[in-house]
Amino acid sequence: MSALFGKKNYGEIFERLVRSGNIDIALKEAIKNGDTLYDIGNIDEAISNYNTLLNIFTKNNISKHEVYEKIYEKLAPLYLDSGSTKKGIETTLALIDKKITLKKTGEAVKLLNVLKSNFFNDATLMLKITEVYVNLGFFSEAFEIVDKLIQKESTNIDLLKTGGELLYKLGRFEESCSYFNAVVMLAPNDDLAKTRLKELNSYEAVSALEKTEQAVTPQPVKLNPPSQEGETLPLEITEEKPGQPVEESVIQPEKQEQTEPQTAKKLGELPSKKAFALPVMQISETTLLSDFREILHSDPEYLEALESIKKGDEQKGIELLKKIAERFENVNFEVSDYVYNKILVLTPADVEVKLKLAEIYKERKDIEDSIFYLRSALKYSRGVEKLEVLRRLTALLPGDAELNTEIFNSYFELKDLNSAFEIFFKLDDNKTIESFASKMLPSLKEDVQFLGRVARFIKSKGLSDTLAHQYFYLLGKSLFSMGDNVEGTRWLLAAHRIVRLPLDDYVMMAQYLKAFPLEGEKEVVGDAIFGYLDSIDNFDIKVSMLRLLLELRPDTISYLISYLGMLVSTNNLGKETTHAFARLVKMNPVDYTVFVYDTALKLTDNLTIKELSDTATFFDLADKKDEATKIYSIIMSKDPGNKIALTKLFITNIEGELLKEILQFFNQFSPSRTYSELVDPFMEKYKTKQAKDPFDFHVHFVLGFLYFLTERYEEAVASFQFVVRSHQFEAFMHYFLGICFEKILLQDFAMTQYNMAVKMESNLPGVKLNALCKIGILYKEQGKISECRDVLSEIAAINPDFEDAKALLDSLPQEDKLIDLNKEEFK
């Protein structure tokens, strides 16, 4: 799981796995980490990941070569991608060493070729590669490097000697002689060069060329001595007149007189190899044909071959001709070439002969003729044989894209996927990559490993969306089917970013993801499923999708609102719906207040007091006072003594300066210090406002009633008096000032305030009635029954049904109840 979760403590994980002997598991974990880090562009962290495991292997003396091989395979390209070329090369060399140790010589050579192609200007590296080639017995490849280095350093004696030795091992004696001649020119006393030249001269002395020595005119090579310091040694091919003796060739250095080595400055560029070659025989076409006949017709085997063909036994004749051609290869090329072509006249489809000729011409540096025979062989070759022809052609024509395509197709036909992929992963042209990838896709459905490699390669190249989607989707589905749901999800989501997937795929990922804390992936999958809902007509399926979404992301408001809407639309108002509504309210969905309000009204009978209180609080916080007041009213209707609702309604009333509602409140409920806990936060809020604007009567109005509600009457008096001095709600304020004074046992002050409330005009009739009633009560308490009777008469004149007045009348002594014979209402 760490690859997906992005854990940083992989060192501890690796250490634990290695110490417990789970080396392969540690390696697999590191590769998952590294691939994920690479995909998100964190190459440095990917490198650190592999180096951490590498250090742990070293520290724990792990000697399993295969695991080091895998780590180096991952590290080398990462170093190169990150720009650490030196580290990349060093790691690649370490990988090559492991490949050789593991007997994977072919793979080692391929890596050497990659280094050679990309870093040829690094002479030190090239020499290291040459050494490896030589140790592996790949002398031609080693010489190719040395030869190119000599072109840059034409007077480097060590390079010249190395080149000469390699050519000697390859049996290319004439060219070897050229190189050792160059060495002698620079270092006349070099023992190795002199020894080799003696051997080469001895070989030439007994060669088959002696047979035609009388028929040729030698063209010896001479070196003109330098005329001045700093001049180069120009090569001059001098023609000798017939009959004159031939001068000694430079392949006999021991006969040259030279007292000191020539410096690089004097020599200039190294003379071409042809200048150091043995004397070339000049043969006319007529003479050559005559020589062929003379040589071949004196050869019993050749005559036997002709006789067999004459008698119709072509097979035997051809076999004999092949033996003859092979026999003359190193003795007389022209004869060998003539015989091979004679065979092709009889069997034009003989690929083996054409390959032989191509190789011979290549060794003679006649590349055009070599290509000619390879092209001809290609027409008739099939399978592995065709692949070999293509390989040889590619070596001669490295930039031919069509050849590359043919090789790829051949590997693919032969089901050699490793080799096909080696070509594929080296491609740079996006059009070619897309063509190859499209061809490979049907064959990779069952091979997840290769499928993954190609998918990652395509991803790194940014190819067409259609192809990328096909690979990502197929890989994701394959991984899921194998149980690797982490990687499966990652690739399916990569495909999703290109084209929307089928609903079933998102459901499959959701079922897996809901158990893990992968919020980013959950969001993508959840929103994709949510986007499908409008196209689903079946109610039950749609509800099941919403339930899955809420399991996946239970705190997503849009999912929950859709779910609630569906339940309510079917009049499903039970516990499932109310619980969902309560969850929604806790999420504080301020952008959906209308939905919450409408749903709350529909669920009123089913919601608990706590759920209703939470809903009202939500509206308070959303600054939806009307909605909050409505919910608090519902709470009061269900629970009349609910202090929270009571307090909230009261605060709403005083903030709105709703005098009638305030009066009604105190007719029903009495002040109490128990409200303090609920009121204090609001009190602090208004005290802050008061500090900012001490002359705002509204602030004093609200504070006064907050003090009043919590029985802080002295502070309420100060606030109410400020409102009176502001000439606001004077009758109303005098009435409540009277109550305050009465509560602190200042009845005279209370009486004064009540009387002022009665005398002042008010838009609220209840104020005068309540004030009169309060006056009557005070008179009764003072024993002034007559005055009390007068007050009750005044109340009766205003509202004969005033309940508080009736209660006061009932409390009077019996003989005092008949207040006025004309006021039958009080009898």
C-alpha cells in the first residue's frame, strides 16, 4: 500500500523486511514506491528510495546478485533523467557487471551498446567499454570504439597498438599491419609492433597471393620525409616503371632508419589505413577472368562440381561450389566472389550465400555491395533468418526507420517480446510509437508486466488520448482482476482523466476505496458516480448509488442532499431520513439553507427536540433569523419549557425591538439567573458594541433586557434609564423600570415609574393595563384597598376581560370585592 499512500518511512519498512528475510518483498515494495514517485515527477525521492534499499542490502551483507540487478535497472535511468549523468553511467556499468555475473551476456552487451551510442565523446568511458568487450570476446565491437578514438587522437600510441592487436585477433592482418606500421613511425623501438610486423610479413610471404605475383604491377607506398618543423607527412603513392625493382614497404619497420620518434606535431593526422596497406595488385577485368578460369579449371573439386551440375545433380554441385568459395575466401577474394555468385545463378533464394557475400564485402569496407546482398537476402528470408538479415542491415543503416519497423514486426511475429520492447522503448518518433503500441495492444492483454511497461512509456511520451486511454484502462482492469487494487485504481483513474469510464468500473473502485483513507481518489470516483445519477431512471438503483457514495465520502454535502431529496420525495420521513437530515445540519450547509428549511418543515413531527435545536442554531449561524425563529417556535410548541428555545426567541424579540412579544414573554415567564449561561455570550457581544458606541440606545435596550432576564436589576435600571433619556419607548421603559425597582424593594420608585407609564401615550395598550395592574397590587400590599379598587375600575373600563385584574380582584377581602354596583363584570 505504501506506493499509493506515499509513505516517507520506507527505510524502516525495508530494514524490517530485510532483517526478517523478506528480501524479494522489500525489493517489490521499493519498485512500487519508485514507480509511483516517478509518475508524479518526484525523481529525486525515487532515487533516494532505491538507494535506501541498496544501503540496507550492503549493510546486511546481502549477496543475491538478482536484487542488485533489479535496483540498478531502476536507478540508472532515474539518474540520467535527473541530469546526474555521471551517476547514471556508473550505475549502468555496475548493472553490466551484474548482468555478466548472472551469465546474461546478451543483455550486458546491449547495455554497452546503449552507453556507446549516447556517450561516445567520453573517452574514458569508451576505454572502459572496450575493456569489457574484449573480456567478453567481442573484438569487432571493441575495435569499432578504438578506431573512432584513433580518429580523434591519431598519434596515441596505446590506441594504435590496441587497434592493431584487435585487428590481429580478428584475422584482419592487412589492416593490423597498417596500425603497427603507424606505431613504428611514432615509436620505432616498440617491441610489440616490431614483433607483430614480423609475424604479419611472414604470413604474407606464404600467402596465396604468390600465385599471381608475376601478373601484377606492385604499387608501393612511400612516405616523404618532413621538409620543415610542423609540416605533416604527406602520403605519396609512386608508380614504378616496369622492370624496376619494388621499394621495400613500410610494413618492414626494422629496415627503416629513424633515430627518434616523430612527435604528434610533426606527424599531423594519422595516414589513412590504405596508405599502410600491403601493395595492391592492379588487375584488369580480362586478366581477372582469365585468372579465374586458370585457377578454377586447375581445381579438381571445381571440375567435379561442374560435372555434377551437368548431370543434373545440382545439390551436390552447389555443395562443392560452396566448399570451393569458402576455401578461396582468405586466399583470393575475386575467385571466392565469382564462385558464390555462380551459386546464386543456380539458387537465387540461397540466403546463406547472400549473407556470406554481405559479410565478406563488409569486411572489405565495401558497404554498398554488402547492403546490396543483404537487401537481396531479405526478400527470401523468413522468421529468425529474416531477423538476422534485418539486424545486419540496421548495423549498416542505423537511421533507416523502415528497417526498425521490420525488425520490430519480426520480433513480434516470433513472440520475442523482450527484444520487441527493447526496440519500442528506444523510439523517439511519436507517430512510430503509436503505430507500434497499437499493434502490440491485442497481444498484451494477458501480460500485465509488459502492459504496464508500455503504459508507463506512453504516459511519459504524452501520446494520443485514444491510445493512452486504451492502455491505461486495460492495465487497470487487468490489475484489478489480479487483486492488485491499489495499482488498478491508479491506472483506471489515469484512463478516467481522458475518457469517462463505465459506471460499473467506478462502483468497483468505490467498493474498494471506501475502506481506505485515500481522499483524493475517493473524490474523483465519487464525483464520477454522482455524475451518472441523472441518467439512472431506476429509483432503487439511484438510492443504492447514493448510499454507496455516502459510505465512500460521508461528509459530502451534495451527496447527502441528493439522498435526502429522494427520500423525502417518496414521503419516507422515518429514522433513515431524520438521521440523514441531522448529519446534514451538522455539516453546516450554508449554501443550502432553503433546502434545509423546507426539509425541516416536512420533518417537524419526526425530528427530536435536539435535532430541531441544532437546526435552529444552524439558521442562527447562517444569519437566517426568520427561519431560526420559526424552528424555535416549533420547539416551544413541542416543549414549552425549553430554555434554549425560550432564550433564543427572547433575544430575537429584543434585538428586533418587538415590544408586544417582549411583554407577552414576561407575562408567561419570569426572569431567572438560570438563563445566564445562555445569555452571557450575547451580553458580551453587546457590551463590545456599547464600548464602540456608548450612545446607541438600541444597545442599551438589548442589554437592559438581558440584565432583566437574568435578574441583574440594578444594571437593567441603568440601561432602561438611558433609553428613556433617549426618548425611545418611554411608556414601555417606565413600566419595566417599575418592575426593576419593585424587585429591589423600592416600592415608591416602582409606583412612580408605573404611574409615568400609565400617563404616557403608548402604541401598545398592554403597557398601560399591566402598569395599572402593578399599581393595584402595590396598593393592596400597602393596605390601600380603596385605591386598589379605583385602579381595578380603570382597568375594567379599558378591558373588562383582563385576566391579571380578575386575579387581583379575587385576592381582595370579600367585602371589598363589590367595587362598583354599575360594574357587573367584577361581581
